[in-house]
Amino acid sequence: MQSRYREAYSVLVAVQKVRQSMRMITMNLEQARAVHSALREFFAAHPKGRLDPAALDDVQALCRAAESAVADAECRRAIRSIENYSALLSSREAAPRGADFVRLRVQNALASFRSKLKAIEAGQPAVMS
């Protein structure tokens, strides 16, 4: 399962490097949607318990890919929340309100990220790289 996330991340990094080398616009909605989907799948595959260090590394890599795909402050805030809550899930100390509460917060941040992406897409011209 982890190799699938790492593979998706490596593809996203390669796409990002190509786009940066071509000096394309910094808003890459296709990449942002792909990362959102990968994060959603990741948390569906890890529904309970703590995250191990390798899983946390996967989430952090996906969050970095998402941040590089969108320049929107609200999207980045949601992504940072996902990353911070994920760190709580991998901490040796129990989360103050429990893991279920933290996971709910992750789901809320994912929903916020997707909602903002949809709003951005609605305001973008049809031709977007």
C-alpha cells in the first residue's frame, strides 16, 4: 500500500519539475486534485490507530506536493492542518481529544481543501495547465 502512495508522489514530483522547468503557472489543479484523492485514499486505508513514521512521511510528502500545486492561502491552510493533525496521529502521546477527534479534523480539512479547489476551478478559464 505504501509503495502505491510513494509511486503517486514520485509521479507528482516529476510532473511538478517539468512544469517548473517550462515556467508554467503555479496553479496546477490537476495535480491538486490527484493529491487530494491520494490523501483521501490514504486516510481511508488507515482508519484507526496511530500512524507509523513511514505513513507520516507519506502524508507529509503528499502535503508538500499539494502545497506546491496550489498558491491559494485557504488551500494551503487546509493542507497544513492535515499535516499537523497527521503528526498528532503519529505522536507517542495520545491526542488531547483522542484519535477519532483528530481523524475527524483531518476529514474536515480534506473537505475544505476539496471545496476550495472546486471554487477555484469554477472561477478559472477552461484552458488551465
